[in-house]
Amino acid sequence: MLFQINFKSGMPVYLQLVDQVKAAAASGELKPGEALPSIRPLAEELRLNRNTVAKAYAELESLGVIESLPGKGCFLKQNHSPLRKEIRRKLLIEEIDQAIVMAHHLQVPGREFLELIQQRMDSFEHKRRANEEHKEK
Amino acid sequence: MLFQINFKSGMPVYLQLVDQVKAAAASGELKPGEALPSIRPLAEELRLNRNTVAKAYAELESLGVIESLPGKGCFLKQNHSPLRKEIRRKLLIEEIDQAIVMAHHLQVPGREFLELIQQRMDSFEHKRRANEEHKEK
Amino acid sequence: MLFQINFKSGMPVYLQLVDQVKAAAASGELKPGEALPSIRPLAEELRLNRNTVAKAYAELESLGVIESLPGKGCFLKQNHSPLRKEIRRKLLIEEIDQAIVMAHHLQVPGREFLELIQQRMDSFEHKRRANEEHKEK
Amino acid sequence: MLFQINFKSGMPVYLQLVDQVKAAAASGELKPGEALPSIRPLAEELRLNRNTVAKAYAELESLGVIESLPGKGCFLKQNHSPLRKEIRRKLLIEEIDQAIVMAHHLQVPGREFLELIQQRMDSFEHKRRANEEHKEK
DNA sequence: GTGGTCTAGACCACA
DNA sequence: GTGGTCTAGACCACG
């Protein structure tokens, strides 16, 4: 499971984490009963304070999304229907629009913008493959 | 000009406003030299405190997007972003990467992602043209 | 009568004016029944908005220090005993201390500081004499 | 360290605090590297909102007088004011002129004014020596 | 009427 | 516990 914190979005970090766990649950990436990453390693990976991760998990527990078993870890609860395609699309459109607005704002022409996107997608794809090979070892 | 604030998103309200002004500028809804809505009426319309709107405008001014003339109002600047190409590229890449990560997160295939981008760019282009015609009247 | 507005002190300008009128009255520089400078020329001299001077005068009237006769001007009321020497000394000490603190802060040695003071006092004296000659013409 | 806020002066509270920290630094009451009072206890002691103290400290940090380490506290910097001699002189002259104007305003003769200055400088010097002895214990 | 500032309360991230 | 930020209310200076 991959989380991505945006430190400059202004949105509270612990809420970003809450949303992403919810999204992972909704998209099926995280299955009911499955364990979430434990606090300490996750905090280290995301370069956050442990308190911040703990706060996100506490929030998720109070929302009834996860269940915390002290000494064992945190686990996803049942009853979370996957996001409808429509909603996923909407979330993605928000991000895309932000990028388009930034491109206009920076006076980057559409053609150059599309090239840059292709370039970044290739770069991500490359990284992803490298990671997979790394895990296969 | 219509702004839409999402109070539940956790993203600071004033930053939402900043983004929407930038978007309005990018879409041509707001033209260089044109006046932005005055702080108080806008605050009332959006059910915000005046300071929240003022902070958004102050941020936009420090970004060089608008110009604020005390006693007169706030106006969209002519030539914002005199940034070097390198820096502009960097800023844009950050936005693009966020969108790509979100797409991967939501398990949207690359092909569909690119289609969505083209679609949104067309939509912006359409809006911009409509606004230009509107202003010419 | 000479007023001196300090735009960077942070103290509201209209209150600075109020205090200075009070001080002029208290020190005897302004005598009971005497006319205050009228709003428009004073505002021009001090580079203030007329509203700001008007606000100061309104405040002084509500404090019972001056009396405003519409169409005639503003006049100092009776019953204002001159400041006791002790209090004048205290006000002056505040200003002096600020200068000393600034000198320390800027690491200007005491000797240089005193020279600078003498120099400025001479400069003021020079100006004052020039003004007197000007008026005698 | 003792701060004294004058709520009636009209001068912004946070600026009063800024000046007093500078004065404490100049008088040696506060030494380079030393910790300033923490924001919350100080706010409570002075009956201020925490933000007002925080704003004063932020201003001092932007002036290069103190350094703020989140989670740790605020500390007096070693070498503040790396200003060019010309600029330092100009800043100092402004303060001196204010004191001279006040003296003239209060009709304090030049001789008495100079005596008062010498007296205050001696007083500061005395305090600084006392603080140094106190720290050596 | 315009924008700007000061003070406050509540919350965030971190040690 | 530490400092930092976002939102709000009241007031200021100006046109």
C-alpha cells in the first residue's frame, strides 16, 4: 500500500492519511480484516511524527473504518463499498484540473504540457518496474 | 464570477479561494486588469469572515497574480509569473505527479487517464473562448 | 504649533494627534480659547487624509478638550492644567530610552551616539532659526 | 525577565513586546543563545492571547534578533543586525530625532535634555553590569 | 465604500 | 510541553 503526503497542500497531514486509508478501503486495495501498516514504520516511511500517524488511526477508529487491537495492530472493518467509478473519476479530475490551471498560469503551451505528462508517466512506470524487480529478489 | 468553497475538505478555505482565482485567470473568466470581487461582498456571499478573503487576496498579491490598490480594489495583473523556465517546469511537474499518483491510486489505467486530461484541456479551452466572446460584447 | 506624526510607531495616527493636542494644551503651547489649525491645511501639512484629522478632532471634542463651532473652527476649552514636570520628564525618558536601545541594538558606541545627538540638535536649531527668519519677513 | 505592557498607549501590544525584548537584549538582561520565555506562559502572565506573543516573536525572528526552534523554544541570536553602517546610522537618527522633537515639544531645554540622556545611558550601563555579574554566579 | 492590521480562539505538527 | 497556522471580530486609514 502506498501513501502519498502532500506537505504543501495545506490540508492537515493526518486528514490526508485518513482520506487515503478510506480511499484504499473503498477501492479494494485494502480488504476487510486486513492489517494496516503499523504506526512506527509508516511514520518513518512518510517522514511524519508518530503522533501524527497515531492521530490519523485514532480518527479512523472513531469513524468506524478501522479497528485497533492494542498490541496486535490496526485492521480494516467490514462494510465499506468500493467507490463508484463516477466518484473516482471526480477525484482524479480535480487533480488534473489543478495541473492544467498551473500550466496555464505558468504559460506552458498545451503541447509541451502533454509531453511533460507523458515523460512523467514513463518515469513513474520505470520506477514501478524497478521496485517490482527489487521485491522479486 | 462564481466561487465554491468546500468546508469539509480540510484544505484551508483561503487556499481554496486562491486556487479558484488562479483557475478563473487561467480559464479567461477573469481578464488582466479586471477587478476581482471586493472583499466584503465576496466574504458575505461565501459566508466567510472578511479576513479569510483578505488573506487569499494577500496571498495572490504576494504571488504576483493580482494587484491590490487600497481604497480602490483588487485587480488581475497583466504579466504574472516572471519565473525562469526551469522553475516553472519544476512547479508544473509537481502538479502533474500528483495527478499521476492519484490516477495510480484510483487504479485508472494510463490510457483512460490521458483521455481524461485531453477532455479537461478541451473543456478549459472551450470556457476560455466562451469568455472571450462574452467580453467582446 | 508643530505636530509630528510617526507613521511607523504602529500607534493609530489619529490618537497620536489627539495626544499631541493634549500635550500642547497641557504645556501651555496652546492657550484656552485659542483656535486649533483647521482640518484641511493641517491634513495637508501632515500628509494625512482629512478624515483622519477630523476623527482626531471629534475624539478631542468628545473628551471635552476642544470645542467645535461649525463654520468657525475648533477652539481649546478651559480647565487644562499644565503637565507637571515629573510627567513631562517621564514622557521624554521613554523616547530617550528607545534611542539608547536602538543604539545598543545597532552596536553604535556611546561616544558616537552622543556625537550624533549633538549633531541632530544643531541641525534642528538651525532649521528653527531659518523658520523664524522666514516668518519675520 | 519582566515585561510591562501598556494597554492604554494605543501602540500595538506585540510591538511593545518586540521593543522590550530588544531592550532586554541591549541591556544584557538577555544574553545570546539564551532562551526567551515560552509563548504560552508569557501570554498568561501578561494576560495576552498566545498569538499576540507569537506575533511578537515572529517579528523578532524576521528581524534576525531571535531564532525560533519549533518544539524547543525561542533563543536570542548571536550576531544580529548585519546592517551596513549607513543604514544603522539612519535608523538611529530617526530615534534620536523623535526624542529631540519630544524634548522641544515639552519645552525641555537642550542642556537638561543632554543631562537626561547621560543619566539614562548610565542607568543602562549599570543594569548591563549587574546582569553580567548575575550570570557569572 | 475600499483594503489593511491587531487581537483572539481553536487546531495542527512535533519533541 | 514547544512553536505555527487558520479563521474570526473589531478597528484603522483612506477615497
